[in-house]
Amino acid sequence: MILEIREVCKSFHQPRSGVIQVLDRVSFSLGAGETNAVIGQSGSGKTTLLSLIAGLDNPDSGQVILEGENLCAMKENRLARYRALKIGIIFQQFHLMPHLSARENISLPLEILKQDRIRMRTDAMLEKVGLGDRQHHLPGQLSGGECQRVAIARALIIKPALLLADEPTGNLDIATGEKVAKLLFGLVEKEKKCLILVTHNPNLANKCKKIRTLDRGRLV
């Protein structure tokens, strides 16, 4: 099993509303190569769940187990490195470094982790996402679809155990979104990646093998 979510609860305190239960005893698991979509109305807890799985926040109770390691029990320094090695994240807003070229954005995780064969691995990833001829362009010189291709390549280049995608086509027009989705799912299938995708788009969700619905903090 790649990922296990065990009885995860998360609440937030708001001055006027008091305690709001965002996630209530959420449990599920994913094996190698599984693709899951998480859908639900705004405020149902989707983004909070993704943050907990990514190790960017801690639950009030419960466990997030990635490849046998409990993220919730890790100290910050170890968690940061484990997250960098094991989890690739694709955001709706791309979150590329504006002063770095497409090539430099893709190779950045390898540089930070001081890994080997950086040039060769970056060249291979550029070809996989079809950006060999755009590698020296800055994000501001790329289209939205090209920026998301860079973001996908950056997330995959570390060969993560788990890939998280938060509305990966939400910032794109329908035609471009379809092309990006086809690329993403093609790479996920080819490289047998475990994917959790948060989306409001039913067509995108239907590309996953399983769809999970969050309703008021609970899986239904």
C-alpha cells in the first residue's frame, strides 16, 4: 500500500463561528498505480485533505501513512526532506519561479535535493512533456498550457511515490485543459504513479479509476 489515511480529523477555530469540523474521521487507502479523484462542493474539505496528505499541515487526530511512514509523527526537518523526495504536487496556479526558465524550473527539485544526472533527467522530462523547443523560455513567455506542462514535469522528475493535483486544468480553457489532462494521465499510467486529484470538473474526475466524494468533512 502506498498511502493510508486513518481516521483523520481536522477542525479550525473561527472567532465568530467557533470550532468548525472540516474533516471528520476520513479513512481510505491507495495502492501502486491507483488514481483517485476527490470531489465535493466548496468548503467540503478537499483542499484541507490535500494539505494533510502533502504533509503541509497536521490533523487533529488520525494518521497519514506514506510508504509505511507516519507523516504526522515526523519532525519538521525530516518531514520536509521526505515530502520533497516522495510527493509531487501540481497546482492550479502553476507556482513556477518566474525568473527561471522552463528547464530550470523542472530541474530545481533535483538541484535542491543534490541528486545526480540532473541534465540527463531534465532533458528526458522535457521531451516527455513536449517542451524540448521551449526549454529556455521563462514562464511569462509560455502559454498557460505550457506552464502546466512544466509544472507536471517538475512534479514528476523526482519520481515521487505519490502525485497530488489540485484542479490541474482549472486555469485553462477547455481544449487546452483536455490536452494537459491527456498528458498527465498518460504519464501517470506509463510511470505507474499513485495519483490523488482534487477537482470540480466531472470529466476530469471520470478519468480516475475511483471517485471519492467529500460532504461536510466526511467521505460518502
